[in-house]
Amino acid sequence: MNRTPDHTDPQPNPRAADPHADRALFALIATGDEEAFREIFHHYRKTLYPVILSLVKIEADAKEILQETFLKLWLKRETLPAIENPGGWLYSVASTEALMHLRKEARYSRRLQKIGAEPELKDIHEQFDAKEVKALINEAVEKLPARRRRVFQMSRLEGYSRKEIAATLNISENTVRNQLTEAVEFIRDYITKNKSIYLPAILIFYFF
């Protein structure tokens, strides 16, 4: 029986929204700092999700839009130091992504004629989308060696801890750790070669 995925990434201490701290984190993300991205990701994903869900009403769609939001954050990282209100920017991006999704749905066409995306956010939308990245990750996973693929799937899809994976597969925890690291590096390389983008480990795990 599948378990809840065991995300082993360190969880930051809960904190209230702090524009100064968030601006500092955005500046670090702009340099490619994955730890800063991870902190923003963990802090905002749980607060953004209800906002998105309230707009699109469907959980699967809301999760996909949340993925899209953080993907855009990473792809536009060079512009982040100029953003004065990181939290407000993220909410605007998420809301705009939700409205764009609704615009594509015929059943909402009349309703959305009265709703426009934020003009200043139009340049955020690029040729990449969450579905495309997810498809590339799945393709890369299928190309992993059999044991490495099994380790990755047990960790990210089935929710087993490293200790449980080691016991089940009769390998050491260090081997499990190495297999996961190598799997992520392979997936990153695969995505980079096919779409010329680099993703932090947290996004690879979250998309899978």
C-alpha cells in the first residue's frame, strides 16, 4: 500500500510573512541559491494552495497551478531582486496562473470575459509549463537504471524513508542516499538537455 510521500528536505521553522527576509531570500534565489528557494517554497506553498483552489475548485488543477507558480519563480529568478513585496508577487503570479487556466476552460468563458490577468505580469509567462516539465521528469525516471529508478520511486512516489528503502532492498542507507542524488542529477541533466533549463532538487521531487 502506498504511503504519504516522505519529503526528507529540511523544513524551515514556521514564520510569519516578513517582506525584508523574503526580499533577502529572493536576492539569493536570483544567484541560483537552492536553499533560499527551498525556504520560500516551504513557506508559501501551503498558503498559496487554498487561494488557487478557491479559484479553480479542482484539487488536481490547483496543484498543477501551484507547480507552475514555483516554476515561474525559478525561471524568472534574475528579476527577483527588483521585487519589493515577494509575498504579494507570488500571490499575483498564482492568481494569474489560475485565471489563465480558467480562461482555457470553455465552461468559464463568459465569466472570464470580465476578468483580466494583471498586465504587469504578462512577461512572467514563458514557453515552459508544469505539464511539460512533469512529462520530462517522468521520461527521465523511466531511463534510470532499474534499481536507481526503484529507489527514487519508493522515496518520492510511495513515501518510504531511506531506512525503509535500505531494509526492503537490502542495501545501505548510504547507498540509498547516493542513488537518490544520482537520480536527481540525471533528471536535471535530462531536462537541461531537452529544455535548456535547470531545476532545483525540491522542484524535481515536487513535480514527481
